[in-house]
Amino acid sequence: MEYDWSAGDLAFRDEVREFLAAKLTPELRRAGRLATSVYPDHEASMEWQHILHERGWAAPAWPVEHGGCDWSLTQHYIFQRESALAGAPALSPMGIKMVAPAIIAFGTQEQKAFYLPRILTGEVFFCQGYSEPEAGSDLAALTMAAVDDGEDFVCTGSKIWTTHATEANWIFCLVRTSRTGKKQQGITFLLIDMTSPGIEIRPLVMTSGEQVQNQVFFDNVRVPKANVLGRIDDGWTVAKYLLVHERGGAAAPWLQVMAQDIATAAARQPGPDGNPLLDDRAFAAKLADLRIRTEVLEILEFRTISAMAQGKNAGPASSMLKILATELSQKLTELALEAAGPSGRVYQPHATMPGGPIAQFAPPADGYHSGADWQAVAPLRYFNDRAGSIYAGSNEIQRNILAKAALGL
């Protein structure tokens, strides 16, 4: 594989850098730098999406006819890496990166015409309705019922761990429309208006204190059959397609930036002997190991993206990347917490920009916090990243997929 940038790639990189320098305000950079999880401050994220949309870069991976960019794989990588280096806040993936590709692949012309432009502008903001209290990693065990009633389905049940349900005005759900055959059969992929009568949202408080996740209850919610994505009873096909997009993507640039931030902080932070922590051989060895792993992950991402560009399905590779990226991210947050030292043990979310409201916390009247901002962020990122090996299908499930699909066990 050729790693040298071409003259065209370098010109594109400079174009991206110029755009980021001009459009990323100090407030937006702060939101990216002080984000406590993969979900940044909602208002900052939406503001950045509007700016990107004006440039035509909000959804570069979409087909051009739907608002995407005719970029090469290298250009996609450059854009993501430069965005990470510049500290841009992430965009919510549920609409642009998850349900939108499924709508493009399985949706009717009417569905594409309605949802896609509104997802780009933010007028339609999706959350994901997959997991249930008794159906998480074993998603096919879901029981939320959708009963056929003429032109509608009547939905009853609940979804849990629904990120940004309080901000979303639409939710894409997997619902049970039949109980015959295998449990993967009889599932339908349904797009539901969150303003429909019978929907109740109850926020969940995470270990970080943030209220980003929610449980959503559906009590005889009437949904038009026109909102079915794909075919009735064949939603599992759509869900599998969507999960490839959820597990995929380029994580390596963001993890490389995280590792560099740790190195920069450790060069200033005193270690046990009073010298810079980066001079501590044990700490430096752990950091070096993680930086090498981010480079390996980047190569694997290149290989997977290259295969997909040739029309191949990512298949089990998406499971492998999901495992490696989330477990590496957890290791990096552990090392950041170690580097933060005593100031990293203090709960001070007011010094950060979390992805949701902080429950039952009253910040000091003068806004005081000990240590630097990154030390306040470190424990919250640590808590939030514990979920990384669970969401998008637990890593245990991903290893089962690899065992069957790649090893034939």
C-alpha cells in the first residue's frame, strides 16, 4: 500500500485545513476538546453540522446525488484526521452515518426525498431504538410489538440506552411484527415520529452523572406503514446493514490525537519523582505500546475501507475494528486518568462540555476547578468509555461473529 500523499492529496489537505481554521470558532474547538464521550455538546455539534452543510461536507460518504462528496478514500481519511487534529466536535452518527445509509440502500423514493435533506440540515434528528431491557447484545430477542391495524402499526413496548432521545424528533426502531420462524425473522425496521401520542422518555443517569441515555416507552403508538424501511418482517436485513456502518468508520485518527494529547500533558505533569511523567519509563512504555496499536488500527482501517471501495462487504472486519477501537480507547482513557493524577480524581464536570445535562450536581459559584481542563475531562471520559465494549453489539458478540465468519468455528 502506498502511504505517500500525492500532490492532489496535499492540496486537498490544505483546503481542509484552511476551512477548519476559518470556520472552527474557539467555542466549537472547546466543545470538541472538552467532550466527555463520543457524544459532544449537542448544540455545538448541531452548529458544526450546519457549517459543514453549507460547505457540502456534512455527509461526505453519501452518494453525490444525495448531498455527498465525490472524494477518494484518501480524501475521506484526510478530512477525518484533520478534523480530529483541529478539535472539531463530532457529529451525531445516528442520522448521517447510520440510518441515512440504510435509507439510501432500502428506502423508497418518497422516504429518500423526505428524510435525507432534512437529516443534512438537522431538521430531522434521529435516535436509535434497538436495545430493550431484555434484548441488548442478543438483539434478535426484542419484543416491542407492532400490531397490524390497516394502514398503520400500533406499537407497544420500550427501548433503552437511547442516546439523545430528548433531543431527537425521530427514532428508528426494530419492532416485532411476527413471532413465527427464527427470532431474527418477524422483525421490522420502522421510522417513528417522536412527537406521536403515547411516547414517554425517561432519562437515565450514567456513572459519569450525565443524562445522555434514556428509556423510551411506547403505549399504543400509531405508526403509518409508509414508515417501514425495507420489507415488513425483514428488518433484520436492514439492521445488519446499518450495524456495519455503526461499527465501521475511521477511529484511528481520533485515537492518535488522544494519545498525542496524553503525551503532551505527561510532558508537563510531574511524576512520582518530581520529574515530568513522560520521563517515567513505565508510563512511557505504556504510552508507546498504545501509540503503536493506534498505527496498527489505522492500517486495518485502510484495508477495510479499500475493500469496501471495491464493492466488497466489510463483513467480519467491522466486528474486528469495533473490538480493537473500543478496547484501545478504553486503555487510552485509563492512561489519561493515570496521567491526570490527584486532580483527575475530583468530580468537576462544570469544567467540561458533556453530551447531556449533569444530574444532581451544583458547581461552585465561582466556577473553580482544580488542575487543568484535561484533568477534569479524564475521569468522565474514563467512565463513559466503559460502555464502548458494550454498545453497537458487545465485544463478546463480535468475537463470536469472528469465530463463525472468519475462523469457521
